[in-house]
Amino acid sequence: MTAARQLPGYEVAPWELRWRWLDLDALRKTESTFALSNGHIGFRGSFEEGEPRGLPGTYLNGFYERRPLPYAEAGYGYPEDGQTVVNVTDGKIIRLLVEDEPVDMRYGSAPNHERVLDFRSGTLRRHTEWISPTGRQVRITSERLVSFTQRAIGAIHYEVEPLDGPAQLVVQSELLANEPIERETDDPRVAAVLENALVSDFHTGAEYHAALAHHTRRSGLRMAAAMDHEIDAPGDVWTENHTSDDLGRLTVAAEVPRGQKLRLTKYVAYGWSSQRSTQALLSQVNAALAGARLSGWQGLLDEQRAFLDDFWDSADVEIDGDAELQQAVRFALFHVLQAGARGETRAIPAKGLTGPGYDGHAFWDTETFVLPLLTYTVPDAARNALQWRHSTLDKARKRAVQLGQAGAAFPWRSINGEECSGYWPAGTAAFHVNADVADATARYLAATGDKEFEAQYGLELLVETARLWSSLGHHDAHGRFRIDGVTGPDEYTAIVDNNTYTNLMAQRNLREAATRCEMRPELARELGVDEEETARWRDAADRMVVPWDDMLQVHPQSEGFTRHAYWDFAGTPPENYPLLLHYPYFDLYRKQVIKQADLVLAMWLRGDAFTPEQKARNVAYYEPLTVRDSSLSSCIQAVLNAEVGHLELAYDYFAEAALADLHDLYHNVHQGLHIASLAGSWIVAVAGFGGMRDHGGKLTFAPRLPPELGRIAFRMCFAGSRICVTIRRDEVTYQLVRGEPVHTSHHGEAIALKEGEPVTLPIPPAPQHVPPRQPAGRAPARRRPYPVPS
């Protein structure tokens, strides 16, 4: 992936993302990077004035509309409906008129303009000096948040100051439903579903308060939004409250002298449900507003800062030697937190709540990329995400029956737990998602010791996914356990036998389920598990096929993969990437070309199944085949390249993962951020250069730094304790910040961490291997030049 030019206006700073000037052409991109969310509510970073706008968006996690899925030739078991996230009632809008001239950044001029996303305060600040077409000058300052502590609440503090004499200022604070949006889709069904997606049920307004209630036509979901205000202005203030089906508007007019300000604080509350009545939802949002008014603007700011102080104490990553990368990693951590902090039994979508990309669906990305970060930094958020999976078990069981299998078959992409992919080779056949759910469950249990979660949710997730593998696979004539006709993580290779990643992850799933059932026999019996079933699971795991190529001395990605023809990388022009947009899947599926880490991903999550020599040979073999047409790849390639000693290459992949959105490497950040890639930057820092592994529930470290960096320090949680690991060129210091002692290891040497007793140890030299090459034109952008063999 070659680097794109960084967007103008982003300044490099350790704790914030600052945009210094007005660039209307970049609005869609900055609306994503400046988005605010708490996992329940999402505000894209559009201007308060409503226009100009790129792609406006306000989202509620799990709130969607159904649409029919098109098939040229339908088949049994094909999903009937798709699901698309809905842009709900917009409560961010505060229109402003200065002496009858609407403030619109497309007109007049803005000699001073900046926006700042502050990772410590959890707010988006804006400072604009605007000169109207007729020469009137005002200063606009605003600050907005979506509350981590009061999950139904968003708030904006908005100030206007005349700069060239007294001015009549009129502010119109709105709730706006069904705002028109240009959709980037050629599918008329999608456009039809999302055109006026909300049907009005109720509207009301009085004094400074207004509320709107709506429902969706097909999915049957109901929502309510309400707003309330505090106003501070010199002299007399005139107000008017108006509501209609899709609009709530509070108008405020005041004569403001030069040097004084009109101040407006806006509180917005949201709620939705598939079961509760409209009146109940209205009561809910009004109660949430009462709580926000009680806290007040400053109270909300203080709560937000305290929440984030605790987060950074458990999750911060410090980098010496690359200031831009330091900013990018904290940007990534902040947005992953926003995606999952208060989801609370809802999915974590691939784009979070930053945009409509992927129709708002959640994928296996959540369990494999996002939950490792949350498990070791905000374990309650990881617990909530796994509870969402458990809440969809009935749908997953139903899907398994439909597919002729036992246990549970979780969807490849979904909002509500039902499969939404109409392309079954990449969707239905990607059964590995079930092992990914089990892997995240096992990791959470090992890292937290959460017995309550295990009893209520975790064991059942492990059991039902294990039952799927027991049903899906079979023993061949040689007694080996095979899993045939599936698709692994690499979407350029589909419907294969014995995908190595899938088989190894299923093997872990089967063993973990058996072990946990044996540890909790009373719970196992409640789930209908007996000794015979656990014995079958262990037998299948022990006899699992793990493909191996004796001639090449590498693991094939799937059975027979290394016998496929090679893709003509040299003859593929750069503009033909991503390949799926320019070549038929029929051709991709028959060639050795890899969209994203697959076998290499297995070597991270199931590193205990490979020797160091096998890892080095596998990395050397798969690097020249992997084109990284997915944002999920670079972070995993970084981890394995770091482990086998290619530290400079790992550093380049680190930057690619962390800067994917800030540099818009995939040219689609306007549709929302790549949450899994952002989480991947943490994975690189902690699992790549920190060498952290958690195989078998045991926490171990094997750190090494790339030569370009002077230090990486990271914090994490384990078993209720907080740990800080500080890596330098030649040594590493492990420190227990607080909590019970933690037993771990450093490059295989056992150590015990106790409060007040930091442990400093030397770092052994990295293994030496010939640096691998990449497909022609697909090497990562180099942070520093280094030699690559021809």
C-alpha cells in the first residue's frame, strides 16, 4: 500500500487532532475523523450550522432498516433481507444568522478557523472567525461531546461574539429527521429504503424543550430524540418553539454588543427500542435530559475527563522517535474506545458509529481485532460485546439448522444477529467467525477470571460453537478430522478444504469448550453436555488436519493452495488494485494471491501451533503473495514480521495500520473509520514490538524495538491488575502499577511482578533472516529506507 498525501490541516500533536484551516473539499473525510461517539450514539463531525456538509450522520447503535437482498438466482439458505444503518434525527444543528445573513462557510471568508479533537477531554472544539459577504465579523466557538458516563446524552456549548460592532444574532437549534443525503450506491433498493426512512409518530415542544418520535417502516424499530437548552445573552432575548413531524426548532434572537457573547448550551437525548412504546421512549429521553441538566455542561465535561483519565491510565501507548505515529496511535485508541465503550449488548460495527460504510454492519473484525484491545484495557466493554453475541444465539442456532448443522452459526456480517451477506462464498462459508467468537470469549475469561460471565454467557458460547465444528467437520478414511468447503479470512480464496486458520481456531475452540465444561460440570449438564460429547470434541481437536507442504516446508493457507498458479503481480497495473474491483472472483480464487493475512493471522492467534522456524519460512512465503486489499492485513503482518526479526518492515506496517484513516490510504474514510485497523495499531505496539502473547491463558512477553524508535511504553490490564511495560533499545522494564502480583515471562524467562518492584531485563538480539519481498508495487510506504532484496 503506497502512502497517500496526508490531508492538509492536520497538525502533529501528542494528545489531539487539530485542523487549522477551512477546506470544504475535505469535509467528508474530516466528518469521519472528528466523529464523536460512545458506542450507543454517534455524531459525525459536521458543522453545527448544518451546511455546508459532506455526509451528515447521526447513528444509534443497532438502529437499522431492512431491505430485500437481490439475487439473480436464489438458493436454499440464502439470506432474504439486508440491514442498513439509518441516519436518525440530527440533534447537532445550530443554525446562525448575523443581521439576516446565514452563516455558511461557502460564502464570505473565514480568516481563522480550526477544529480540535481532544483525546483527553473527549470533546470536539471549534474556533471560527467569519466575515459575511457584506463584511460583518463574528467569532464562533463551540465544544461538543457524546457522554461516556450518561450514554443517552450528547451536548454542545455554542458561543457567538460580534467583532465589528453590535449585531442582531439569531440562533436556530434544531432536531431534524429525514435530512436528505446523497447515497453512493448503484442499488436503487438501498436508496429507496433510506429515503425518508423515519415515519413520524409524535412531536412536541414547549419553552426551550422539543421532542420527536419516529419508527422505521420494515424493521419496526422505534426511536425518540429530545433537546433542551440553557441560554445566556446580554439584554432581552426573544424565543420561539416550533415542532412538526420531522422538525423541532428553538429560535433565539438577541441584540449582542461588540465584545459580548450569545451563549447557548444544547442537551440532546436519544433512545430506541424494538419493543417499548413511543410514550415510554419519550419518557426515557426526557429523563435523560433531566439528568444532563442536573449535571450541567461543566459537570458533563468533568465526568468525560474523569472517564478518559481512567482509560488512559489503563491503555496509553507512548512512542519516542515518531511524533506522527504517537498521535495516530492515540487517535486510534480514542476511536476504538468510542466504538465500544457504551455499546452495552449491541454490536461494534466495522466503522463504529463514524459513518455508513458497510451499511453499519459488524463482522468478525470485532472479536479478532477490537476485542483483544478492549479485553486488556476496558474489559467491561469487551464483556458487553460478547454479551451481544450471546444475545443472538437463538438466531445463530436457527441459522445452523438452516445450514444442516448443529450448534450455532454466527453471521459473517450483521446488525441484529441475522446473516446479511448475499454473497455466500464470502459470507455463509466463512465459518471461522464462530471460532473467532469462541477465541475472544476464551481470551476474556482467561484475562479477567469473570466467573459470572462464564456461567451466564461464556460457557454457552464455547459449547454452541464447539458443536458447530463437531457437526461441520468429519473424520476421513485415515481418521483425520477435516473441515471442508469453507472460506478463511482471505477473501481472495473461497470454498476450500482445510483452511489452516479455520482448522487451528476450531481446534482451540473444541479444546477450550471441553476444558471449561470439565471445570464446570454442573453448568455443562444444564447445557446438555456429557462426557461423551467432550470426548468427541477432544478427539476431533487431536486429529485436526493441519496442512503442510513437504517440498516447500511451509504451511499451505489451505489444502492444495501452494499448487495453484501464481498471480501475475508484475503485469498488474497499480490502478487495478483492489483486485476485486477489476478481476473476476473466479480468477482470484484459482491463484496464489492473498487479499489479507490468513495463514499469517493464524501464526499470531495460534502461534503455539508453529515453531519459530516455521513462522520464519511462512512469513517469507506469504509476504510476496499478500496485496493488502484489506485494512485488516498490515497490522498482522507487522506482528509476525516483528516476531521473526524483520523489525524495520514491521515498523512500516505499523505506520500503515495506524495512519490508514489519517492518510486515507484506502480512499474511503468519508464512509467512516476503519475501527479494526485502528485497533490493529495497538496490536502492533503490544503484540508486535511488545511480543505479548496469551496462548493457553498465560500472559507472556518477548519485546523488541525497531531501530527507528527509542522507546515504546504501554499499559494494560490483566486479572484485575494494571501493568506498564517500557521497552528501550537494549532493555525492558515491567512494572505492576497496582493490583495483585502477576506471573508472566520475558523471552521465555519466568518473572513475577509485584507493586513497587519493577523488573528490568536485557532484550536478546532478534533472529536474523533474509528480509522478504512484497508483490510488485505493493510494498508498504517506508518510514525509513532499508535494504530489500531483489
